[in-house]
Amino acid sequence: MSGKTVASLIAGLVIGIAVGALGWHPEAKATPNRAEGWEYKTVLLRRTDAEFAGGAENKLNALAKDGWEYIGPVYSDLPVIAFKRLRK
């Protein structure tokens, strides 16, 4: 290939990449309507035989099915965890 052909290919490649990059926008993430807001729930997980023989797992799955999202522990002397969901 001649020098002009190589230079033209490189210039075309650079322009193509630049135009493609300018036209690319990251996908927008849906955010909850601020007017609706969040509601919060705290759950005490007690150490009873029924709770820890699968009961705690069932309780957490039921909360998830109802739209509750795990946030994290609530700092206290008891095993309390927090959940949130959009207001209904």
C-alpha cells in the first residue's frame, strides 16, 4: 500500500472512532420518583429453633417477594436488620 492509502485509512479510522464515541451515551438508570419516596421496615431475627431451622430464610424470602430490599443491620444489642421499598 502506498503512504497516502495508509494515511487515509488511519484518518478514517480515527474519525470513525471519534464520531462513534460522541454518539454513545451510557444507559440511564431509572430512579424512583422522589415524590413517592421510600418506606422502611426493621425486622428482629430471634434465635428460636423455628426461626433458624429455615424460618429466618422463609421470613426474608417473604419480605423480598413483598418488594422489600435489604439495606443492612441496625446497630443495637439485638439482631435487627433494615429493609426499604418504594411507597405503595
